[in-house]
Amino acid sequence: MDVTVTLPVAAPLTVGENSTVNDLLCPAFSVTGNVRPLMLNPVPLAEAAEIVRLVPPVLVRVSDRLELPPT
């Protein structure tokens, strides 16, 4: 719910001058859901296998032209 409050800061200094201050009140917190208890992760049954490659793969680029007979 947003509420806008408009109050004069002081009396106008000259005739015809209007001054207003707009303040917006923040809404309260809204929380939904349930609190879950902390749970520990189970210990893995086996160690994870790691792949180690010392030499990076060689990337090959091939280009060629193909001549087509006129049709």
C-alpha cells in the first residue's frame, strides 16, 4: 500500500507561489513460505575422476576449391 503525504514546508514567500513536498512511505516486509532445517550433504561413494591433458589438441584447418562443370 503506497501512501503519498503532501504537506506545506512553510508559508509561501510571494503571492501565488505553491510549494509541496511528496513523501512515500515504504511498505512493511512480506514473507511467505516455511523454514527448512539445515541438512548436511551426503559423502560421495567414490572420488570424482579427473582428466588431465598436458598437450593441447592440434586444431587443423582445411580449405579446398571444388570446380563444378557448367550445366
